[in-house]
Amino acid sequence: MTQFLLSVHGVDGEVREEPTAEQMHRSQQLLGEVEKELKATGAWLFSARLSDPGAARVVRESGGEVLTTDGPFAEGREHLGGFYLIEAGDLDAALGWAARVTAAITVPIEVRPLAGFEA
């Protein structure tokens, strides 16, 4: 089994149609079903939703000093909003889980294997 990061991405200021209460309920229901199945099959390892990018701090070493700056590392409009850490038999299986997550929440999901955790 290989471990994969399914990262959930969002875009600051992206104009999206506001979902109706029914659409939100359906999205939460679908996501709940995916998460329940991930856990039931043993594929789920961990997941988390992140706070807004403005809450991020970046710590780096520069010229022998440690500097801390406000904001996310990437100074762009696209940010990581959350993630799933899963275990899957292969990339196709991980892509299948990502397809179900993106269908539930309608935002892009990046799939990337963890280095050193390949089958």
C-alpha cells in the first residue's frame, strides 16, 4: 500500500455561486459518506481542514537568523484549505477517492504520493 496526500485547494476571491441550503446539506452528506467509507476500508489515515491563509506564519532561516513572517508561504491567490492522508493500493485507487471528494465539495483535489511510503 502507498500513502497519498489528497490536498483540497481554494482560490481567494474566486467568485462562486453561493450554494443553497439543500446543496450544502447534500455536499456534507456526500462527504460524510466518502469519509465513512475511507475509514471502513482502512484507507483513511488522517484528515483536517485548515484555518484561513491569513492565520499562517512562515518560519525560515536566513543568514544565520530565524525569521517569522505573517501569511502563507505562497504569496498567491491559491491556498491549501485542507487535506486527507490516505493509504491506497495504487495511484488509480487514490485518484478514485479524490474523484469522490471533489464531487462532494466541488473544489480541486491534488493527489500526491508520500515519498518513502510506496508499496
